[in-house]
Amino acid sequence: MSVSVCPIAVIEAPIERVWEFLSEPANYALWWEAQTRSITPEGPAQPGQRIYAKTKTPGMKFDVNLLVEGVEASKHQIHLKTMLPFGITVFNQITCTRLDERRCQVSFG
């Protein structure tokens, strides 16, 4: 059985500004329910980069490890492999899509 979920939000900011924020894994702790423990190597998202985190939900703390599998800056996309406990692996993609000069759409799934 497979489940597919892709949260989408419209952001009232230019795509360049949103992409700059999302392409920096050090910012992930500002929008996801996890505390980033380390990023190797540090810096903007890049293939091979590893992000180690721990969830913040009370009573449900567990490790979350991500591998950046690819970055397509021209398409404003980051491809991630997320490894969770119990052998669960999720393939995620962060995508920014320009709506106009002042807004963009962000999807994560």
C-alpha cells in the first residue's frame, strides 16, 4: 500500500526570496516539526548533503535523517530521501512555482 500526500501553500513573497530560504537546510528547523542536529556538508542544499534531525513532538521524539538526492535550481526543486525509524523511507520533493512577481506556490511531498 502506498500513500501520497503533498501539502501546498501560496506564499506572498517572490519566488527568488522563497527559494533562497528553502534551499538552505539550516532554515528547515524554522518550518518543520524537528530540531536540526547537523548538516554535512554545511551550506545550501547540494546532492549528497546529509541532514540529521530529531522530531520535537512531545512523547514522539525520533531521529529523522535526510539525504539531498538532487537540486534543480532552474526548476526550484530539491529532491530528498527521508529515512525514519522502523525502516520507513520517504522520497520527498520541495517545489516552488511562480504565480506572479509577488507570489509563489510551495509544495512538499
